[in-house]
Amino acid sequence: MLRESNMPALLTENGFIDHAGDAAKLKQATFIDRIAQGHVNGLVNVFGLKKKEEVKVATASKDQTVSEWAKDAHKFIIDNKLSDGTRPKDAVTREELWVMMQRLYNLLKKQIIKSPYSLSRGLKVTY
């Protein structure tokens, strides 16, 4: 493997499945985790890597009350079945956004959108 590589490469041997003792260890998650951590430690050491700051992931908000300024839009979304209206303070996944966009497109295509907004009255959709 290493002899044929056109780039820097490293091969580690972490046990041999034809040895009963090694085969048994290689079935243990803790042993595999220790091997993986050893690889990480070696790469960090060789390349002088520094630990990055942890990325903060958006978490669900405890307050799920719809803000006053968003109540009309919330009602519009529910009335037109673009979303079920739950989790108004949480982040939207791309998958959820895709579904909402598809639902909006289908409503526009059928021209059955229910809206108090003048923009949607007499809306013509061409494609």
C-alpha cells in the first residue's frame, strides 16, 4: 500500500485478527477507541495541531411563545399548511425548509393561497 502511494502515507498495525488475543481485543469498543485516540494524539503531535474552539450548536429554546410581531405570519403559515407552527423559536433544518418551500410552491401553483396580504391577491404564477 505505501510503496504504491503517490502521496505521503502512514500505515498502522493495531493488532492481528489471526491471533485470538488481538481478535478479541479488536471486538471491544474501548480498545478501538484507545487505538483511535492514539492515532489522533500522534497526528496532533506530528503536525503541531491546536484544538479548535468548540462550535456552538443551536439548541431548542425553552420559550416557544410566538412573538407579537410574528403572530400574523404564524397564522398565515398554519392556515396555508406550510408548517405546523410548532417550535417558533427553534432553528429550522434544511430539510424542514425544503418541505416548506415545496408546500408554498404547490400552493402558488394551484393559486389557492389564503392571505390577508395584498401581494397574494390576484397572484398569477407562470412556469
